[in-house]
Amino acid sequence: MLSAIVGINWGDEGKGRMVDLLGSRYDIVVRYQGGNNAGHTVVNERGKFVLNLLPSGILREDTVNVMGNGMVIDLEHLCGEIARLREQGIVITPENLKVSEKATVCLPYHKAQDILEEDRLADKKFGSTRRGIGPCYADKYIKKGLRISDLFCHDTLKEKVADIVEWKNLTIEGGYHSAPVEAEAMLDWLNTYSKEIEPFVCDTGAYLHKADAEGKKILLEAQLGALRDIDFGIYPYTSSSQTIAAYGPIGAGVPGLQLDESIGIMKAYSTCVGEGPFTAEMFGPEADALREVGGEYGAATGRPRRVGGFDVPASLYGVKLQGASCLALTKLDVLSYLKEIPVCVAYDVDGVETTEFPTGDRLVRAKPVYRNLPGFCTDISGCRKKSELPKEALDYIAWLEKAVGCEIRYVSVGAEREAYIDMHAE
């Protein structure tokens, strides 16, 4: 059994919350792409946790967690994240955490380059989190990166680092006129943190193939959403990796395996962190109210999220990209303060209404077509059964299902692990 939990929109849909909830059904949870440039916030009976690199299954004692080859890993951040979770009482050992030897290392010079470029772009910036993810993936694909396995080949590591730093300084020192990277400092950094993570490093592909052969259930966890995918998202305002479910087996280390299920996560309204076109965006007091009630601030950066009504064209597109078998709708409870719920039902592109999601400059020119649906005006955070939801909330869910062409199986009505409704159960 190979399943994926993926984002339908721009990210921050609540994937970590759903992985934590559904994780009990799986033996293994795998992060298959991205780095520490986004966060998953999970609230359960043990407390509130913000995860940037570690799979959300780490909060379940019986779950094995894998950081796949498709990730880019800041070793310092990973060690700090492990330490923080241990302080909160989470047990992390080589038995429940495994790091791919093929994953790429995100180094301090990647962060420096990220910051220098965003500063250079000024008001034309991409909205990077400044954590080095883009430069790290760029180095991976031009074969100038370091893999986790390289860190333990001590007879060749020094030469590899020296060669890469010499090349990197052509950009940092020669192009940006910033202080050069010191090879010895990078070696010290690598040696310090590689010692801490060494017990967790292994051939995770082999581990997952064996687990699959033994009938273990594996859940793939994505970071960000379909609209941040490097190929299919709102390029160039995307992440630098493949966020869609189809890439999951590749980034996990088992490209020969096929997904059995893709569970798409989408909010009951829209949010977006960072720059780029966001057609459904609302402004002024209406947006401020939604942001505050929903607590819409980035888990990794604390940045205020841009907000808007549910976006039909974007969500319909995301459902198709993710090949969603079913959906989980999160934060429905947030909308309980609204007498009418604003929904972006279509885009106006050059005077033509469409539910197709456009690309490039056509997306930049798109204007939202809004419609109001009846609100449910009551606190639903205590509901645990479909029959307990008010008619207007059920009507809203049914309307969204029809609009995006996919069944909504789960509805989240709060941040806590058990604050959800299985629409199949009664």
C-alpha cells in the first residue's frame, strides 16, 4: 500500500495535520521533496509542534520516518529540530528516523546566495524564504552538490568541498561582491553536523523496497502544494522541486512503485505565502478578519499569509495535477463567523470567464469572479459526525465537491488531532 498526502493549492493546506491524523494507518511516513523552507504545524494530545524537515509521522511512536533522496537537507537545522522535539518528549532514534544517503546537503553558502539574490532583486523578488533551497536544488541539477553519502568519504570530501567553494566564490565574491566562502569553515560545519546525523543515514530506497515486499503500508508526505510545483505551478514563483504526487515514489527512493492512493488536502478558503499571482486574493478589513480568525501566518517564517475565498479554478487544476483519489477539507470551522461565504467561482481573463487555470502572463492578468454562498454561522469545532454539521455547512461541502470534481472524504473542524469528521462514518 503506497499512498500520498499532497497539497492542492499553494501550500499551507494542513498536510502535516492530516499526516498526523492518518499516520496511525501506516507503518512508514516518507518526506519526498523540499527542505526547511516550509513548515507543518501539528497539534495533538502531546502539544503543538512545528516541523520543517522531519516527516509528521515522527510524532507517532510506532511509525518509522524516512527523509527521501528528493529532499535538500540543512544539517544544522535538522539537528536543531531533532533537539527541540526531544525536549518536548518525542523519542527520535535510528529505529524511527532514517535519512537517505542520496539526499542533497543544503549548506550555509546556499543560504547566503539565496539572501544575496533576493536583496539584489529588491521589489522584483520571488518571495524566497531565504533558506537556500533554490540555490541548493540548482547545484544538484548542475552536479555541483554534496550528497549525504559524501560526508562520510573523508578521503575525498576535503577536495570536493575545495573545488565547489572555488566555483561558488565566482558567484558570491565575483558576482555579488560579498565576502568569499571559506572552504575550511564549510568542512568544519559539515564535520560537526554529519557526526550527529550519521546514525540515521542509510540506503532508504533499499529499506522501503524491503518494507513494501513485506506488505508494510507507506505514506508519502509532500511539502507545499501543486501550485508551487517547479513544472506545473505559478512559475517562476514556485518552489524548486516537484511537489506533485506523481514524483512521490521518485523522491522517496522507490521509483518503480506505483501509488495506490493520492489524498489531496485543501482549505475551505485560500491562502498563499510569498510572491506571485494569487487571483482570489482579498484585501482590506475582509482579508484582515479572515487572516486573524484563521491564524494565517507561515509556520516556517511567521510571514502573514495572503488570503482569499475558495478558488475554484486553482483547486480544480490542483486536483487534476495531484490525481486526487479523495480530498480532505481543512479549517472549515474558521468560516463560522461569516453570514455569507465568498467563493472565487471563475477567472476573468481578457474579458472571458473561465474555470481553466491559465499560465504565465494570462494568469497575471486574471481577475476573480466572486459569488457568495450561504454561511453556517455557528461553531462547528465540536462536531465529530457528518450528521452534527448544520445544513449550510453540508451544502458548502457538497458545492465544493461538485466544483472540483472530487469527493471530500475528511473535514477538519479544528487543529487538534481528533477535531475532524470522516464523511463516510456515522
